[in-house]
Amino acid sequence: MSETQAKLNLNVILFTLSRAVINTSFRVVYPFLPVFAQGLGVDAASLGMALSIRSFLGVFIPFLATVADTHTRKSGILLGLGLFTAGSAVTGLLPQFWGFIIGTSLVLLGNGVFIPSLNAYLGDHVPYERRGRILAITELSWALAFILGIPVVQLLIQSNSWVTPFFYFTIIGILFFILFALVLPSQAIAKSGSNTIWRNMGRVFNTWPALAGLLMGILSTGANEMVNLIFGVWIGDQFGLNFAALTVASMVIGFSELGGEIFSSLWLDKFGKRRMILVFLGLNSLVALILPLTNNALPWALAGLGVFYISFEIVLISTLTLMTEILPAARATILAMTVAAFSLGRMLGDLIAPELYGFGFWATCLGAVVLNLLAAGFLTQVRVLWTGPE
């Protein structure tokens, strides 16, 4: 193994571990929302509504993450870590309602800047024919956050208080910031009048394949979010408010993500990114159509949920990999806009799903299928510079 490859492997490990910590901080709000609400002295519904601010801020991620295109990839990575660390510190030091909202919003922005910056770094250093495997490995962080990170946070909360995990997040964030500042090369990007935030964003909007890819991301994420948002409600309506069932459903989600990430690491580059998206959008849609038919059998419903999440995770990783090669000159910008597109997709799903559920779970699932079909249509318009199997 060459020294360059060894350094890359070390960076991939560090990226995965740091992303697991950031993703844990990002996801911890959902399972422990009632605990945080109680600690802040507000009801869970009010805190949940206030957290929509966090989702809205996702549209501003490209304005921050473009620093990885206009300066250095390292600058973007450190900015993301800095925002995460600052957000964790604010949440811990200001354990009040607005302190919590501001802190968790900074964590979201940090996560949104960190991911495209490190993916752009990997896009620069890993050939496209091997890039899917590497990006899939770093995506293991999502599953690790759910399977390992959330239980650790639960232990910290139970043994101390609800603010304790955020002090640990702050310390770990500082350590990773120092580590990446020392080990990552700067590799400054040449300054020019065409390499600015507005020029790079304009380049994306003026390139139809790039725009089609963003629309595909919005629609496919919206389809997933529709089922994601309503599934727990549907379980409660069909089988009673069974917390054991909801806990199992959460574990199914975590292990499904892990399965999707492992599958992608093994087969994405061999099968082709575009082909993988198309096949698993189809599988995702098929499962969405079958889910309403499992309303009398909880084990089958949970199994369907598992396949639904595996298929979406594969679509997500494949999409991120495909987007790395549409505009290499503005790689961090287009990846940041892809992350923002995913955030818009979640907002779209959150707006549509409750209305459709008024007609029944079948209507929600059918709506998800329609969004997936539209996403597949936009996929046909996506083109990359790579001449091998897409």
C-alpha cells in the first residue's frame, strides 16, 4: 500500500468517526424530544414546531459550504466542525428554549457544511470508478449514530442530565477540529473572477443536468419523508400506541441504513450509480405500495419498513456519488446544494404527508410513489463527465 493510499484510508476513517459524532448530535433531537422539552419547560409539540426553523435553515447551507470551492476543502471541513462545536457549546451553556433552538440550528448548519466539503475532498482524491465505495463507507456514520451514538447519549442523560451530552459533543468537536487542522493538506484553490460563490451557484443553476439532479434529490427525499413521518402514526393507529413496537421500528431503521450502506460499498461502483438509483427507486416504490396491505401484521409492516429504508439509503448514497461528477469545478457547491435539496425534500414531504393521511395510509404511500416516478424522470436528464458505467 502506498503512503498516499494509507493517508487516504486514515482520512476516511477519521471522516466516518467525526461524521458519526455530528450525525448523533443531529439525530438525537428526535428520540429524546420529550426529554428535551421537559428539561426546557415547554411541551413537545411546541418544541417540535420550533425545530422547523432548523429545517428551514438548510436552504442557506450552500452559501456557507461554497468556501470549500472558493478557498480550500480543508476550510469547509473546519468550518463545518466549528459550527458543530459552537452549536453544541451553545446548547450546553444556554439550557433555555432559544439557546436550544440556536444551538441545534448551528449543528444542522455544521453538518450541512461538513458533508459536502469532505465529499468534495474525496471527489478530488478518489477516482469516480471507486468513489461510490468510499462515500458509502463514510455514510456508515448515519447508521453508527443511530445504533451506537443514540444509546450512549441515553446513558449520559440517565446518569446525569439532558445537557450532559452536549458538553461531550463540544469536547469531541474541539479534538476533531485540532486533528483535521493538523493532518489535512490545505491545497489552496486558484483565485479567479469565475470562482466565486455567486458564479459557482449560477453555474449549477445554468446547467440543466445539475438542476435535474437537484430536483431528483428533492423528489426522492420527499417521497421517503412522507412515509417516514407517517409510519409511526400509522403503527399507533393500527396496532395501538405500542412503545416496544416503535422502539423496534427505530432499530429497524438504523440497521436498514447500515445494510444499505454496506450494500452500496460493495456494489455501487460495479453496478453503476445511475442504474442503482433507477432500480432502487423502483423497489422503494413497490414497497410503498405494499406497506398499506400489512395493516394486520406488525412483523410484515416492520419488514416492509426495513426494505423501504434500505432502498432509500442506496438511492441517497448513489445520488450523492453521481452529483460529485456533474460539475467537478464547483464540486463542493453542487454537493452543498444537493444537501439543501434533501432538506427541501423533507419539508415537501412534511407538508404533503399529513394531508394525504387524512384519506388513509394508502394515499400517503401512493403520493410517495408519484414523487419517486417524477424523480426517475429527472434522473434521465442527469449527465456526468465520466465515460464509464454510470
